Amino acid sequence: MNRTFSNIYSFKVKQIDGQEKLLSAYRNKVLLIVNTASECGFTNQFKDLQQLKEEMNNDDFEILAFPSNDFGKQEPLNGIEILQFCERSYGVSFPVFEKIFVRGADAHPLYQFLADKKQNNRFNIKPRWNFHKYLINKQGELEDFFYPFTKPQNGKLKKKITRLLAINTDKI
């Protein structure tokens, strides 16, 4: 039976070093959650994601990368190798988490939540490929999603992030 969550803050994820992290650590931040792969045609979006992070230049914005081998076996790396690839090849400074499943019966609970309207109260949208993006508001709620072909520099995406950053959370 699916549990209904109002936000992502109750989920635990594993950092690239295997340490657990509660997503409540990102409370009151706008998040862009992206499933990634190192050998995908969209892999160069790592550079664009890093550029977006730098352009936003805001402590209330973070990108969370979740490597996955679900699509075309395009993430052959594991553990620290993934982080080293991202840092060396694209200068990534945002968090890259442990490799997970983002689709199917073995999908991580976070991705089950993001993909299922019964759980997130917004959308039924599973990742269709690597670099699918989920936009999370400061309350930890799913705000929107963007398909892999939507580049991080897309005007609509940037405008939505900027709008969400402008919302004051002092009363939340």
C-alpha cells in the first residue's frame, strides 16, 4: 500500500560514501532532483547543472543528483568513482548521491513518491530517461517536472526556480 506524503522531508537517501542523509536537511530550499548517468547523450548536462547552480548563486537552491543505471545501462560506475567523474569532468560541486533505481518495483522510495500522484498529490510522471528533473519547492513539495531534453539553462525552468526562491518561508 502506498503511503501519502506531503513532502520529501521524511525520506532518507545515501550519500555517495554510503552515509544516510535525511532530506529534511534541505528544508526551506528549492531543489532540483535529477537522475543522472555518466555515459548518456545527456551527460553534458552536468556542466549545465553546475552552471545553473552558480548562476542562481543562492544558499536556498540546491541540485541533488541521483545516479541510476536504469536506462541503457549508462551508469557503469559505482560509489566514489561516480563523484570523481562528475567533479573531474564537469566541475560538479552539488551533492551526488549513491546510485539507485528510479523506475520499477525496486525504485527508491523517493522516486516512487516523485513519480506517483497518489503519493505526491501533483503528478504521475516517472523518469523516461536519464536527466529527468523534478523541481521541489521550499516546503518540500513536488512543484513541477522537466523531461531529459529540457536543458538546465531552459528559460521556463530558470524562471520557476527564481519564482520559488522569492517565496518567503518565514511563516512555514
